Amino acid sequence: MPSFDIVSETNEVELRNAVDNAVREMGTRFDFRGVESSIELKELTVTLRSESDFQVRQLEDLFRNHCTKRNVDVSGVDIEDEPVHSGKFYSLNMTFKQGIDQPVAKDIVKILKEAKLKVQASIQGDKVRVTGKKRDDLQEAIALLKKSDVKLPLQYENFRD
């Protein structure tokens, strides 16, 4: 039976490249000249630090632009509401998620069941496996999920016949 897996993964190499490019551009911008600012990546958390709230928001825009250029989807990122002020600096953490958590996986299964497609979806850890009798049914399921309002960037892999 044909099947595929739905996953949500961040490409760590491209994320590192986006951070490096944003740091490089930050060094050339006149509005950050003489200002202590940094963009750091630790595991899957990007920390933006600067001397004012406004500059942290500018760093966020700068970093988002570089993520877009490197095809790193920032739609499923956990971002703090307000920059945290400690001492001289404001900092903002952006945490990239790996895998699909249980409530989102249940939503995906629910979307597929409500559409009454001839596919079965099962949650397997941090991914969802979809199986069906025909490839066309699986492609319909992918098209449906691309149109849906799932709050995570989804990738479709291991498409098997």
C-alpha cells in the first residue's frame, strides 16, 4: 500500500547559514555601528541581543529575511512576546521546533478524516504516517494539508508505492 510520512523539521545547516549571514549584514549596517548587538544560535534557539527594544525588533526582521532567503520556514517558531530586559541588554529568543507534537498531530489526523478521503492517518512518535490504496488519494491528502491552517511547516517524505 502506498504511504508517506508528514514531518516538521528545521534544516539546521540552513538555519546556521541564515544566522551567519544575518550577523555579517548586521556588521555592515550603519544603524548597528557602535552598538553592542549579537545573534547567536544554540541548538535550535536563536537569541537576539541588543541595547534597545527597537533594535532587537530590527534584528528580528533582519534574521527573518535571511531565513526566508535560505528557505527556513519561520511560521512554526516559538517567539517570546516581549524582549526580556536584563541589565544593559534586551534579548529575544526564537525557538525552532523539531517534530510534530501530539495536539498538532491529532489536528492533522482530524483534518484528513473530516475530508473523507480514502486514506488512513496514524501518529507515530513525532510524525504522522498516511496510507491509502491509490497514489492519487495520497496526493489529494497532501494538497488538502497544504491548504489547511496547520501552524507548523510540514514536509512530506518517504513517499512509497
